[in-house]
Amino acid sequence: MKVFELNKLVRESVRKLQPYSSARDEYVSDGSEMIFLDANENPFDNGVNRYPDPYQRSLKSLLAEQKGVSESQILLGNGSDEVLDLIYRAFCEPNQDNIITLPPTYGMYKVLAGINSVENKEVLLTTDFQPNVDEILATVDTNTKLLFICSPNNPTGNSFKKEGIEELLKSFNGLMVIDEAYIDFSKDESWLSQLKQYPNLIVTQTLSKAYGLAGIRLGICYASEEIIAVLNKIKPPYNVNQLTQQRALQRVLNQDLVNQEVKQILQERAELIKALNSLKFVEQLYPSDANFVLAKVDNADKRYQQLLKKQVVVRNRSTQPLCENTLRFTVGTPEENKKLIAILKEL
């Protein structure tokens, strides 16, 4: 890999920025009984009348211990979408820089590029849903700042081969964002273990999937201390509210229950795959390392409407590149899956 210089990637305006300092930046409580008259808060205690910890120290401490990283390598956001948006805003100059995405993939990468006036260069996955490494590297130019890799990928469900990702990390001199929203369902190791080896690596995860906390909106960014320091300069001071921090902390502490639920989802995924494979109108099932299965069917629009009439909502992904006539089935509870399988057999 070429010599990586982070400062050359940071927007000039962000480099010069003096970040906002909140009251809770200037005084960090050590747990002592204090009278807080510094932040213009309502003084009457109702559980949420005080501003939350702007750096979510308790939650970061626990995550750092579990993931084998330092607290200074973690940024928390209001869902992964805020984390991704901060990465655009820190490193991509509007109307000048570009990013690379690999459709079919998570749609917010493209939306955020549009919001931030950043060109999105698309390089389609291969027919077996793997990154086309040569084409990606040929598409890179001097203004390419970010490369987004979603693995396990949404909507296809498969993980990308390690060799291809390593080649990209070594050859691409911008920032490579590996979105691991579904990593807890995969047999593959997280790329977190490679953060020290690759200074241009950013790994994002979420509590929305395996942890079952989609409603609290908590996204996680892991990277070098230098990258996290840049993102902390531009994040809103209180971007993760107190209730989210409390609920996330409770769930992350209960790792045994999370592991148990993941194990059950994987068992149900296997049953769903078995059932889908037995259906005549299912033409192909794609390998899945996620909590969903992508199936190619004879007529996706027809099957989607049939399921709706039976009060079952799945996702029609036919509008995505390489995904003609595909339906995406999220793995439900054992009871939900039994109902789904019974309905599918009736179609």
C-alpha cells in the first residue's frame, strides 16, 4: 500500500474547524454530588432533564472491551446513517470529490452522495455478487475519497471474499468503509481485527440487527484514533440521546441473550432456505450470511402481491441491478416462519 496520509483526505474547512464545546465537554463528572448550573437545563429531575454524555463514555468503554479496541477508536451515531453522513462531510468536498459504490448494495450510500453533492461512481458486482476489483481500481481517480463495501451485502446476503477486500485495502489510497451491519450472522471474522494493519480502514456496525434495537437508532464506527478525532470535530454535541445510551448499555451487557437470539435466527434461516428450495416458483437462492435470504422467483411482482394478500410483507428487490425477479425474505420468529412457509406452499 502507498504511504497513507489522512490529512490530505480531510476537507480543508474541517481541518481548520474549531469544534463546538458544550458544557459537558468543559466539565466531565467524576460521579461526585454536584450542583449543575452550567448548561441552562431545567433543574427538576425527571430522569432526562440533563444533557446526555456527549461522548457516550460508559457505552464506549463496554464496546471497546468486547471488541478489543480503544475507546478513542469508536464513534457512536444516531443510527449508521448519521455515521456514514459524517464520513462524507468530513472527507468529501462537495461538487469536487467522488465515491465508489458497488450495486446492488445498501441504497443510503447513493442517497448520502446526492445530499452532500458528491459524485457516486458505480461499479457493479460480478454475476456471483463479488467486487470487481480490477474495475474498481480502474475507476479510482485523484478525487476518489471513499469506497463503500457492504459485507455481508444487502440485498444479496453474501459476504465478500477476503482476498478481494485485502487487495482493495492495499491498493486504494482513500478511505475504505466496510459496512458490517450483518456481521453477527456471518461465519466470517469482522474486519475490526485489521484496523491496526490498514490505516485507511473504517468499519461500521449497528445495534439494529442482531441486537434487536432498530428503534433506538444506534450506529457504531470503528477506525484509527486519527479518523475518529476528525469525525468528532463535526458531530453534533449530543447526537446520541440519554434513553438510547441507557437501552444500548443494557442490551450490550446482556451478550448471552443476544447470542442466543442470533443462534435461533440462524436455525430459522436454515429452515427457511430448505422450504424455499422446495418451491417450484423459486428459481434460485443466493448464499446468505445475513438474517435474510434473497430468492429469484418466476414473477416477483405477482408473488409479492400474493403474499401481501396473505398479510405477509417481504421486500421486492427487482429494481436493483442484477436482482431481476428477486424477493428478500427476512428471517422471522419460529411462529412467523411456519406461517410464511405454509403460505408459500399454497401459492
